Amino acid sequence: MSERTTRVGGSRFLYEPFDANTARIEAQEQVNLERWGSLERRLSRIEELLDRVERRMWLAVTGMAGFLAAQVAYSLLMNSQ
């Protein structure tokens, strides 16, 4: 009978064989998950920044349109007097 089956208790790592390929694959999967999570966080941050830039651009465009409308209205009022 083998030593593996007769021992009771203790760590399973003492008695089971270590498969380096499986450990390497699991480690690579964990690294890939962390990289994917980091990429998603960076992309969400970029999307937030783009939303802020878009709001600022629309504010500038509407501000300029309001300014031009006020200038046109002012010039019409001054010409009619």
C-alpha cells in the first residue's frame, strides 16, 4: 500500500503531486483577470472624462449661440431707433 493512502491529516500538499502546468495556467488566468479589471477601470475613467468634455463643449456652443443671438437682437434694436 502506498504512503499517500495510509496517512491521515496534515496538508494535502505534502502527499499529492504538484502539477506545475496547472499551477501556471491558474496563475496566468488570475493575471489576465486582474489585467481585464484594470482595463475596465481605465476605460470607465476615460468615458467619464469624455462625458465631462462633451458637457463643456455643449456649454461653450450654447453660450456662443446665446451671445450671437444677443448681438443680433442688440443690433436690430439699435438700427430700428
